[in-house]
Amino acid sequence: MMNMDNIEAFLYAFQLGSFNKAAEALYLTQPSITARIQSLERELEGPLFHRDGKQIALTERGKQFLPYAQKILHAYQEISSTLREQPLTEKSLTIGCTLLMSTHILPEILPIYRKKYPGVNIRILVGSSAYIMDKVLKKEADFGLVRTVSHPLIESFHLHTDTLHLVVPPQHPFRDIPRSKLTWDMVGKEPHIVLAHGTIEWFMVQRHYHRNQINPHIMMEVDNFEAAKKMVMRGVGISFLPELCIAEELANHLLFHISPQPAAQLTRKIDIICLRDGNRDLVEFFIHAVKALDRKTLMSKTI
């Protein structure tokens, strides 16, 4: 049986005239597109494209297959659309989200959803924003809660703007230094715990220190904020952490927020994403659910 992803890769390559452009549109690598088309060619027992460097053109076999591929994809999209239009109580729901979203937003939203739709089977996929976007593109997730991402087939709806705050354990000496006397030069010498190299948060922190001409003492990289938070609470180092992640610890005096001058402006947007032809009603339900929550108990706790 033909793989739908392979047919989609074939159509995108034909429409965009390039394997590279098809890879960009589908958020894949160029070798992945090539592999999918080669798999399809093996199934059809012949080449579908003439390849001349970066230029491609349909072979006779490719021209013969084209209308069938279009019909197959159209039928698949029609079936998917029909199933999505069924009442929410008659199907399962798959939500993709980052670890931070699964820990600090979904526990607040899902009880509201389950109360209204008690019969829905909910599945949660946790991963990076890029991973979640790929799941939404492949229709393996109904929607995603991620940092802001961009893709021509994806529609994004702003949910929240989260701020990174510099925090220290309660016993840290910086607590006793007046804000006007606490400098970034002093802070930069402290052992820092940061999110892994190459993440957007890593770049935000690095850019901030570069602007202030500081070379921070980075002593540890971790792959998630929860790990970084626990390290700070145990006095291993200091860290920039999202407001969502630390509000409870700040309220219970398990962490302390410091504000050297000039103040750092490190913010990142959190969006709900879905396919452009996805179930808009489902997305709007979750947006309204978030807005309806008591802001003091979710995302806007005063720090």
C-alpha cells in the first residue's frame, strides 16, 4: 500500500519544482524528500522525475501518475476533514506540547475540557517545538502548544508571552545586595545553569550578556527547565528560568528573583498551532479556556 507521505512529497516536489523547496515546505530535510520519492518510484517500478542537478521534471511515468496522486491526496484530505467535523465527544484528542506546557498549562486547561467532553480519550505528545510542529503537519496531533514557529501550512494563535527571570536559591548572597548595586559583571561571574546549546533560550541569554559585554561563567547545560530549576534550588548555580516554571517556587520562597540593572528583557511567545485546514473550533475552545482561568493561578503571577 502506498505511503501517503510519499505521495505528498511527490506532489510538493512537482508543484514547487525542487526537492529542496519541497523539503522546506514540509519541514523535512532534502534527503528525506529524496528517500520518500525513491520509495514511491520503487513501488511504481520506474523513475517519476528527470534529475538534472537541482532541476527536476516529470518523466512520462510521473505524468501518468500525477492525476492519480492528486485524486488520492484529495480523497485523503476529504476523509480527514469529514472525520474532524464529527462531534468532539466521538473521537480522541491528541495534543502536542513542550515539557513546560505539559507541566504548567495543560494541568490547568484539561479539567475544563474533560468536564465539557467527558468521553474523549486524550493523548499527550511531549517534545521540542519543532517536534510538535512536525506531528501537527503529519496530522499525528490535533494541535500543539509551542514557542512561536513558522510554516506555510501552519496557523498560529498567540496564547501567552512568557518572561525569563534570573533566579537564585534563597540563601544566595545576592539577595542582600540592593538592586542599584547589583551589576551584570557580578552576576556573570556566578556559575550559570543554562538550557542546552543552540536552543532559543540559550541564544537569548548569550545575546543579553554580549550586549552587556559580559562573558558568563556557564558551568552546566541541561535539556529542560525543570532540571535547571532543581539545580538552582539546591545551590548548584543560578539560571534564567521562565515565569511559568518558577511562579510556585517564588511564592513559597524556594527561589529568589534578582534584577541587576539595566533590566534584562528576555521574553518568548507561546502559541497554539494547528493546520490551516484544521479544527478551528477545537483551538478556539482551548484559547478561551486559558483566558477564562484565574490569572493568579496560571500564568501572570506577580514576581
